[in-house]
Amino acid sequence: MNIQLRFFASVREAVGTSGETVALPAGVATVGAVRDFLIARGGTWAEALAHERALRMAFNQVMCEPDTPLAEGGEVAFFPPVTGG
């Protein structure tokens, strides 16, 4: 499954990109599983998306929970709980 990833504010700064398109491996079917998939990259990815960090997530521009299912071509966004303009 291919999805778009978007990163905002301090998450964007930490991972060094505002977004990318990624082909997910089999079994990655929820927003939470995407987070785990990215954490497994290690380094700054693991630090920026660690489960100990408070992060908000959205799927197709709607705030969501980790168990939200994905759909082909969807967009998953990660951002801190408070972002400024």
C-alpha cells in the first residue's frame, strides 16, 4: 500500500523532511502501525516519533487514534500537540 506522510513543526525539524511517499510493508494497516514502522528506521526517526512523546496524528486531514485503518493513497500526518502559525 502506498501512502503520503506529512510531518509538521518540531517533528518536521527532527526528521528533516516535511513529507514523503512510502510503500508500506504487509501488515502495516493502521496509523499506529505506520508510527511503529517509522520508529523502526532508528536514529532521529525513533526519537521524534517515540511512543513516550506526545504526538497528534491525522489520517486524510482528520484527527485520529492509532487504531485508525489506512487506505491506499491516504495521507498520514504527525505533529506535536500544540503547533503555532
